[in-house]
Amino acid sequence: MLVLCFLACLTPLPIESTPGDRDGDGVPGLNDCDDNNPGRFPGNPEICDGRDQDCDDAIDEGSFLTGYVDEDGDGVGAGEGLELCEVTEQGFVFDGNDCDDGDPETYPGAAEACDGLDNDCDDKLDEGVNVHAFYEDADSDGYGNDAEQREGCGDAPEGYVRNNQDCDDTDGAINPGAEELCDGLDQDCSGPGPDSIAECSCEIIRYDGDAHLYCGDYLSWFNAQEVCEAMHTDLLTLAGFGDNKAAAAIAKSYEVDLWMGMSDYASEGDWTWVDGASVNFTNWGSGEPNNFGNDEDCMEVGYYANGKWNDNSCSEQHPFMCTYNGLAAE
């Protein structure tokens, strides 16, 4: 009885929770590949350290990430991916979506700039930046053609300008900044009307009580007609002997040949007045019209021929007369 009492009063010895587990990782030594290392046992998560944490004889499996070379240092790489540990190695990143790894300003999420490049790698150029309309300046006068337009940002591309104010992009002398000339053309793009004939030397001349409009500028027949049209009239129609007498007297007074409003340029030999009046009176000189050189389609009154008519090349430049319609010619 004494022996039994003595044994009962002794402190009990500690019992291992997992028998044979020397490293205390919860796995018996018989099942543990390294019972001296609590960081190695079956089922332990594998980490990227060059060791076999889970006792499956494989090293770092499942702990790799795909890394990419980042040549331009913008935080986004490109090219073929390599298996790397979770800790970023120098020169590598884990985003391989850079569309230009040689430009640190180009990567997914970068701010788009007006440079004709895809800065944010979304296959679009210059989206979201301030886009302008540019107009072709074919005659290089600094004014663009409204009919030829393209969009862009920044400076205008070569051959284009930001304005669309040119009314004739084939002639560098015609634009809103040009000086008006007396040629029947609208040099300054202000539209047809008195402004386009402001430089013409036209004056009202009265003969036998009738008013006539004489313009002393030397123009082709067609440009002379354009000047008359700008004053809402036409080259002069000689309806009878009285009109012809006045035209002959003015031609003789200024010693010039004068364009009148008759031509056959539309149909050879079919002489008509530009205002559509009937041809009830003619005063051709001897042997005229003769269409010399097959290039004489416009009629002039010659001062040297006492008011007789002559056909001449329409490209010749002469003073001219317009039908006076009561509008001021100054």
C-alpha cells in the first residue's frame, strides 16, 4: 500500500501530442521528410526559396510568377515571359503588355499625347486630345480649301492650314488677304459685287444725251464681261447705229480698240450678243469677220476703222464698254 501511494503521488510525465514529432510541425517523423525542420512537412505551402517545403521532392513549384524584361523602365515589360519568384528581380516586372518597350512614355494607362503615336497601347492614336480641323492649302497662300479637310492635333501637317477661308485654292493671288485688281475676279474672297471692281477705271460718259460706261483697264474679253457682271450689267450691245456711233466716238477719243458684247465662241459663225439681244444690226469692216488663225471669236470696235467691227482673239486685252444701268461706277 505504501508503494502504491508513493507512485500515485508522483508528477505525471508529459505526453507528446504527435508521437515521434521532434520538430513540432505536427507531422510524425515517419511521415516528415525533415523532422528537424518545422518548415518542411507534407502539405506545407511552397515558397520561392530553392527548397522543398512540402516534401514532394519538387522545389518552388507553384510559387513562380511570369516575369518580363522592362527595357525602358516604365514598369511594364514586353517579350517572352520567364518564370521568376514573387520577389521582383532587377530589370523584370510581372506585366508584359508594353507595346513599345523602348519608350518610357508608352505603356498601358499612359496619358495619350498629340504625337501620332499609341501612347496608352490601346491601338488608337491621339484619342482624347484636342483635335483640330486642317484644310489643304494647295496654292501655299496661307489660306485653306474648305472642301479638302482632315483632322489632327498640334501643328498643321505640311500642305495644310487651320483656316478654310480661301475661295480659290488653285491661285495663290486669290485669298482674303489679297489686293483687289480690275480683272473681273474676286481677289480678296469678299464675293461678287462692287468691291471686286473697286480698282477698275470705269467712268460714265455721255454721248448725244445717252450715258455709256467706259472702262479703261486692259482685260481679255471674258474678264471684261466679268467686270461688267460685277456691276450687274454686260458688255455693251450695239442695238443700232446710234449705239455704234457712240462706241466709235469713245474708241477714237481714247485711241483704243473696245470690246463689245458680241462673240461666236459658243458656235463658230453664230454671232450673238452676250445679253441675249437679237442681232438686228451689224457693222463689220471689209472682209470681217474672218476668224484669222481660227482664233478670233470676240468682237471689237476699232478706233482706226471709224467704228467698223473686227473679230479678234478673246484673249487679247483691250478697254471695254458696259451697258450703263444707272449703278454708280466709281
